[in-house]
Amino acid sequence: MSTIKLTVNGKTVSAEVEDRTLLVNLLRDHLNLTGTHIGCDTSQCGACVVHIDGRAVKSCTVLVGQANGANVTTIEGIARADELHPMQAAFRDNHGLQCGYCTPGMIMSAIDIVHRYGGRLDEETVRQELEGNICRCTGYHNIVKSVLDAAGRMKVAQAAE
């Protein structure tokens, strides 16, 4: 057993966990942040994507000890009060979700994509970057449309800050 300390969605967290505990299990089982989904347990589907120190990471591949001292953001931590994050709003407005199981990981990955590419995003780049996220319901058309729409919204939001 080890004691780990990290910041999750802006709050300092300390937990006593087994060394083999995965970050996804800490988030879901110990912190009750169930928006991060477990889809495949093999890091292939992307349903468990969170941000660690601002970078998108599949939380089913990270031992809690590896995240010790890090800043972790989950899908529950991206909205501000009652206002959706621009990526969440774009997914809603462009029908970028169906059953919703992949959506949290898809949104977290998409935010990272926009941060890395900024205004240099096009449909081909979004499709290529989302290859590590599986959606079994859609043909990805509305997901890609959502990401491109959100990229513009996020640029506007940053300019307003």
C-alpha cells in the first residue's frame, strides 16, 4: 500500500492504495468520478482518457503511483459552474454522440487535439488523431464536425479571457 497525493479537477486528493491500482480505478472506485469509463482494459478504445498535467492519457494504462503529484482533469472537471466546456457544447449542438459511452474520452482527447493543433485543424487531422478512440455507434462524421466546431469556439473563448 502507498499513499498518493494528486490534484483532481482542482482539488487536492490523498489516498491509500495498492501499488498496482490503475488511475482509472482510483477515479471511479475511490473518488466516485464515474464519467471516466472503462471500455476495454487494454488501452485500445479511449473511453478512459483524462488529462494529466494538460496532456490526454488513457487512464487504464497509468498506475496511480505514476500520477503521484500530478494534476489530473476528468470530464467532470472541464465545465465551469453551469456552463459546458466549448467541446461539450459542440458535441451537443452537432449531435456528436449517440449512446454516450465513448463521449467522455472522445471529448477529453478532442480538447487535447485542439490545444496541440490550434487553428491548423482539418477533417483529416481530426480523424487521424481520434484513431485511438473507438465509437461503436457513429460513422464519426458528427464527432469530427463537433471537434472542428469546438476548435473555433475554444479560440473565441481564449480570446475573451
